[in-house]
Amino acid sequence: MSELWDFTRINMTQNNLQELKEYWNLAYSCFTFGKVDLVPTVEECTILLHFPRI
């Protein structure tokens, strides 16, 4: 397994999700950090919310 994999793994907690909620832009359905918009993929959402993959 790649060493990069260790840096990309994040353990999400309820506090992390609450903090991310502050950056969610309802109008554009994306996260907005300053002038940068980030849109999570379906795979990322399933991991963050602990939903099984479809």
C-alpha cells in the first residue's frame, strides 16, 4: 500500500461534521472556503456519512 494512503485517511467525528456544516453553501450545494468551492463526490459523501456504497 502506498505511503500516500496514510495521509489521505481521515477519521470523521460528529464534531468534524458540525464544523464542515459551517462551510456548506446551500445555494450552490458545495463547500465554500474563501474563494474556493469544493464539491464532494458520491464516494466521499458515503464515507463521511458512514453510508454503505450503493
